[in-house]
Amino acid sequence: MPFYHQLGKIPHKRHTQFRKPDGSLYYEQLFGTIGFDGMYANLYHEQRPTQVKEILGRKNVSPKIADANNIKSYRFKGFQVKPEADYLESRKTVLTNADCSIILAAPQESTEDYFYKNADADELIFIHKGSGKLRTLLGNLDFKYGDYLLIPRGIIYKIDFDTTDNRLFIVESRRPIYTPKRYRNYFGQLLEHSPFCERDLRRPQELETYNESGDFLIKLKKQDEVIDMVYASHPFDVVGYDGYNYPYTFSIHDFEPITGRVHQPPPVHQTFETDAFVVCSFCPRIYDYHPESIPAPYNHSNIDSDEVLYYVDGDFMSRNDIEAGHISLHPAGIPHGPHPGATERSIGKTQTEELAVMVDTFKPLQITEEGLAIADDSYYKSWLE
């Protein structure tokens, strides 16, 4: 749940005359979610934002499902996804359901020749490798290793990368992504016991404004198709806006872990939520400090959700043979827990340096062909002694 933000020039009141220096009107746009019920912003454009010149064609990007009813625990070796030059072509869907898709990407080049808009899904992009600038019609955001980029659906954007070595972990959500409601008061402000606060959320501060006519290619994703559309005006022509619906960044390094005398359950690591899944951040932290505590997580039954853990960096105490860029999938319906020996190894340890992103979905995830291509098919046997 971001908070009120204003950038650029706006009129004193909504839906009133807002004139340019030459006396003509700026063009107002209400940019909202969930109809007129959700978060929104009011944008003011140099030119009409409705000028579509051509629809050139479309490409189906539906993930190819390899296992629609999976019950097997998997390990996916994420860094085996090969780098590709183009940002959109580099995105490989590994897991998917009706609510979200989990995507790996290793783009080598910035988006120079087109703009991109996801009309169906919020995008949560975790930066595992690389740095650069997210450029949007609502302003720009610098990013680096460890940043989450939250891009609400419908935001037109480009990504500029500083180098060719980039690794992204992306969650596409067909539900709006918010901060956890239990960490917010009834005004929407993050509470004192929240593991982060509004100071940690970085809002756009640099607004690019172009008043240009011509041919501007926008690749729009809608219902698993990418459609090439030509706009008659530059999409970054906003002179100002205000509201709650805008992109922002949050660094996993600014997450303050909640610890206790005994092992704390995964919800204390929660960072984002929807009504269909949650996202958690596992960060360096002090271990449990009861004199007889067992720092390793206890075995637990995945009855209601699939658990996906993306390993970023550090020493992953509860798993054997896990490396950065690996993804574990523990499906609903069966219990899971530490690998053999992990519980014993954890006793007496005082802290961990692990860094990971977890996604727990309430509907089962389907495995795609691209996911199966990087899967360790024997991982489900790794609990045998």
C-alpha cells in the first residue's frame, strides 16, 4: 500500500481546467484499479493519451504447461536460463496458475525500440543481478541488487540496464499487490511493529516529459498475447500527477527481520500480499535465542498452498546442495521440512546470512516446459536418509 504522492505540475482541483502556457488544455486521465474502488492517480498529459494509430500484430506468449497437477517437490536451477538480448524475449515463465506467474529473466539489453505495458498484471521484479533505471510515464526509479520493483498494471515503462549481466526474478500478479494489511493501521500507515516503513519505499522523483508526435511502438500484454500498438504521441508526456497508484521500489536489505526466543513462522517475513498469494523476504538475522531452541524450521504440512523459495545469496541452513539462483517448489498436499542433517547442524548457531524470496500461492502452480527444462527431477527424494 503506497501512500499519497505528487510529482510535477497539477491543478488546484481535480476535473477542472488546467491550461498550458499557450492557453490550451492539458489532458486529464484517471488511472485507477479495481474499477473506481481501488488505488488511483490523476495524470495530466501534453497530448491525448487515447491516440492509437495502428495495431500491427500480436504474438501468443502463453506458457506451455508440462505438468498441470504437480505433486512432486522440485528444484529449478535458475541460472541455467540463458541470457537473451531483448527484455521481453528473455522472460521465461517457470511456474503459473490463474492468479500469478513466476518468471526468470536474464536480459542483456535495455528496451530501446519500444515501450511495454502489462494490461493484465501487476509486476513485482526482484533484481538479483544488475542495476539501472526503470523509466515510466509516472517517473523514474534507479534500481540495484536486492531491489523489488513494484509496477502496477497498466504502467507504460522501459528498463535501462547498466551492463549486460542481469538476473531478474519476476512475479506477475493478476491481483493487486499490497503491503501486508496486518502491518497497517486503519488509515493505511505502516505500524510500529512492521518490518519496514514508508521511509523505505522509494517513490519516483524524476519525471520525463516529452511533447512529441510521431510513431511510438508500445508492446501491450493482454490475455497472454503481446500486441504491437503504435501511438501517435510519446507515452511519457505527463507533466504532473498525484494519488496512490504509481511504481515504487523497496530494497530487501531494508527489511528488518522479526526474531524470537523460538523459531518464528514464515508470516513474520511477509513483505507483500494479494488475496491469492504472499511474498516473503528471508534476510540475515539473529537466530532464536531460547537456550534449547532449534533454529532450523520445523516440518510443516503444505495443505493450503504451494511454496516457492528463490535463493538469492548466503548459506541456506535448512537445505542441502542449494546455490544462488535455485528455486525450490514444495507443492500443497504433502509435508516438507529441513533436509536430513540440517536440524542437527543448526543447533547452537546464532545467526544466518541467508537471503531469499518466498512466494506462497493459495492455488496450485503448474510447471511449464521452460521450468521442466531447468528442473532437478530427483530433488523430491532428497529427504531420504
